[in-house]
Amino acid sequence: MHKLSHETFIAVVALHLLWTAAAWSLQTTVAGRPVIIEGTLSVREVIAENGSTKHERTLEQLLLHTNISLADWLRFDATTLGANGGPTLKADRSGVYAWDAVFQEQSPSVDFQEAYFDLLLPSVDLRIGKQKVAWGKLDRTQPNDLINPANYSDPFLLDEDALKLGVPALQASYYLPEAPAIPAESRLTAVWVPRYLPYRFPLADCTVQGNTSHCDAERWFPPAAIPVTNVLVPAGLVTLPDGSPNPAFNVPLNYQVNNSALPAWRMSNSEIGLRYSALVRDIDLALYYFHGFDVQPAFNLTATVFGQPDPSPSNPLHVTNLSAGTTLSPKFHQIDSWGADFAYAFGPFTVRGEGAFISGRPFPRDLRGLVTDPRQIAAEVLAALGALAQGAGQAPVALPPGYAVHSAMEWGLGADYVYSGYLLLLQVNQTDVLHNDVDLLIKNVDTRLLANLRKSFLSDRLQAQLVAVQGIESGYTLLRPTLLYALMEHVNAQVGYLFIAGRSNSLIGQYRRNGEGFVRLEYSL
């Protein structure tokens, strides 16, 4: 597919803008039924703190939301996002995002985020089509929000809804009748996803050039998923066939990402989520069950060694031109989750709590450590050297798993307080990984503290916000202060800064070199 030019994309955005504005002003109707079309045009510029990190292009986005009332009981809703630029520097094509690929980038791109029908029937609401589901009551991290996978190409500057990827689903909500034995506002919701759609990740690769390897990764590709570019095999690691210890030698590594086939389209691979909610003594309660593929990413790293035989007595390895290739591939694991949440408001306070027991969740490891210590793959190295010396040309090297599967408890407790225009939210989240004895990117007990402070000024034209996250055991800090100013009706400007610090072998701390300032201009049609 040919890549659209920057000028072509701007022209397309302009045409969409004019069409949307005209539709809004004309109060469009279809067969006498109202049609509501809303649009948001935005431009974002990022200024990287560290000039040696991968930079971003200007991000231009057009978000269109269409709502058509086809009947009093039938409604159609669709959301489409057009985008150009941003962190997608390795995008080699333009067009529509594929539904079945984890590793992909398109720019300019079109993403049909949602398109569904709402059927409003007596006691029952049905939603059919591609949709996003918001479950859970905590801020930013909800243990029970497991229906929609996420887009990790731009993980820290987008809001929660923008990070979610829509899935094809049938959602049905049944409102229980009022009765003395039934709590008020009781509702039972079921979501069935017949076809699993995966999360989305940016791109990266490393190529061998002579005796070294050069890596090219997009800005938000996780550093912990890229192995070292050269492996030093120490002297004496293995005993060679002639009985002598091996000399020290260096192996340059190339690296690539590869999309795995999705789980087969059959009933056993469909997903189901159940939610019961009610109001009990003014407490908003909900119970959850989910069976399906985990929204948390998991990857495996495989390796192949290349070389030619060398019969020279001066080369005890009897192999020359050694190099290796590693491939990162996504893995999809089914989980079962049982959870609950609550929210209770009293005066200016609101207290929220949420928890889930998750069975069979994959937790990522630092993939850099899988190849930096050859001692854990000594037998595989010896076997590969023997195969190359016999003229095989290439030989696989089995690496330790890139993740560990365990059951876990995910829970959180938060409270927000409103006073004189200030909104302060404090929250603690914790993950307890059960029966784990390997190093992960999170600790077996991993606690995060979240603070969110927001205040409006100048008759609500200026809004200041500070979001802070602190990983206690994992040792990382994230700060995101922003200022949002209404320049005029429908036009907002936002400036902010993203600060990340901490241990490089943690989920957030691995991005510590990616601090950045940003400016965003938004026009709501």
C-alpha cells in the first residue's frame, strides 16, 4: 500500500472538517430521524528531554463521533479516528489498522474504534457491534476492566478511553424488577466477545553490521523487551568435544518482532464477562466474572545462531562468522477472574474499592536478562556450536520463558475529596503474585500510589492538574503536570510535562529516558 503524503493527509482532514461542520450546522436528518455528528481536531507536539531518544513527529488527529436515532428503541453509534504522525516513526504503510496484528504502525491511519447498534427494549438493553466496555470504579487502574485490550504505542499521554481498543461484542443488560428481596437498581450485564482481538504494540528491530548490532525502536517500545546487541560468552563456559574449555567469544545479535497467529475462531476461544450491580444502603456495589484472553501483554523470545564450519586447528570452536537472531512474538493466555467493587459518597468525600482474583495471568520478565547470562543456556550453546561445526548453517537456542504464569490478587482502594474547587484523589493499588520464584518486571508484592489533583481558575477557563504515580517496591516515579486553557469557544490549548524516573527493570522505570514536554491544541466541532 502506498504511503500518503503529509499534504494529502492535511487535505483529507480539511475535507472531513468541512463536511462535519456542514453536517452539524444543517441538523442532518435521515428518514426524519435526528443525526448528531461531533468532531475533534487536535495537533500535538512533543519535545523530548533526552535528545538521544527516539523522537516523535507532530501528531495530527481527527476524531469523528456519529449518533443516529433510527427509532425510539434503536440507535446507531460510531467513532472513527484519523491520525498522522506521533511516535509512529517506523510506520511503512498507511491505511486502516489490521484487527489481527499486535506489532503494527500505520501513518496516516484510520481506526474504526467503535460501531454498534443499541436496542432499548423493556427491561433489556442490547448493544451489538464493535465497542468499548468500562468496568470497575478505581481511577486509571481497574482490576475488573478486562474486556478491551490496549494500545501501547502512546501509553502515557492518552486518556483511558483512547488507550482502549474496541472489540466485536454482544452486550446485554437486564434490569431486575423492583421487589423487597431485590436490591435497588439491580442490573445483570453479560458481554460476549466471539472473536478475540489483541493488544497493539509499536515496532523495533536490530540488525547486525559487521561484528556489532544496531537497534532502531520506536519511542514507546519497551526497553525491557529488547535484548542486548552483543553477547559475550565467557571462557570455560562449556567443554568442547576435544575436552578443552571454550575460549571467550562474542556473538552479535539481530532482533525482530513477529506477529503470532491469533487463537482459532471457535467457541472455546470466545470471551465472556458477567457483571451484577446494585445499590445497597447507598453503596454502589458490583460483582464480576471474566473468562477470556488476558489484556495484559505477554511475549516470548526465541533465538537462532548462525555460522560456518571452520576446520582450522587454530580455531577451537571450529565455527566462524558467528551471529545470532532473536525474535519477539506475542503469546495469548486465557484467564479466569472473579472480582467486586464498591463506591460510597458522603458529603464531599467518595470512597472506592475494587479487587479481583485472577487465575493463570502471564507476568512479563525482563527479556534483556534471558541472553546476558549465557550460564543459564550453556547446554544449548554447546549443542548449537556442534551443529554449526557440522555445517548446519543455523541452530536454534532454547531460551528461558519470557514470562511466568501465576494466579494473583489485584486490589485497590481510593478516595476523592472536593473542596472549594479543588478535586483531590488518592489511591493505592497492589498486585500480589502468588507462588512466584523468578524475577519479573514487577515485584511479588507490587504497590503503587496514585495522586490526582485538579483545580479550575478564571471562571473555569483554566484547569491545572497533577497526576503522580509512585511504585513502592518497584522503585519508579511518574509525574504529569498539565495546564488546560480555553482560548475561545470550542478551542483548547494544553501544555504539560511527563517525568519518569526509577529502576530500569520495572514496568514504568524502563522508560526513564523518555521524559518529555508536550503542547496540544484542540478544536471541538
